Amino acid sequence: MSRIPGLDQVSGLRLRIFAFKVLVIIPVSVALAVNRQYPMLGTVAFFCTWNSIFSGLAALLQRHRHNAASFTAWDEMAAFLGLATLTHLLQAIIA
């Protein structure tokens, strides 16, 4: 059972997977940015973009529906694309 009220088990699992990926992306991006002296928001945007691409490919290969009642890899793709766009815009505003 999901810990968020009103959320089905599949959606809860998809949210946990997404949260885990985001929690991995952030320290990896920080480590890469510090080690290679890359812009931090740029590396976050880069990793989020690639995760968006991989989530989209997974949705295609697994034939997830766009209008499914539960969260799918399409939703994960959209969330990563949104994070990539947000970090890219923040980088442009800060620079």
C-alpha cells in the first residue's frame, strides 16, 4: 500500500523510483561538477535530460499508455524533462 493517501500501489512505486533517481542524480552531479569544474546546474540538467530520454525509451519499449490511471514511465519522463528545463533556466538566470 502507498504511503500517500489516494495513490495506488503502482503509482507509489513509480514515485519511489523517481525519488531514488533524483536522490542519486544530485550527489553525482555535485561530485562531477566539483571534480571536473563544470557548472553544477548544467550537470544536473544533463543528467535529468538523459534520465528523461531513458524513461521515454522505457515507456516506448514497455508500451505504457499516455493516459493510464497510474503513474507510468511517461510521467517520469515528463518530470525529468521538467527538472532539466528548470535547472537549465536557473543556470541561465544565475549566469
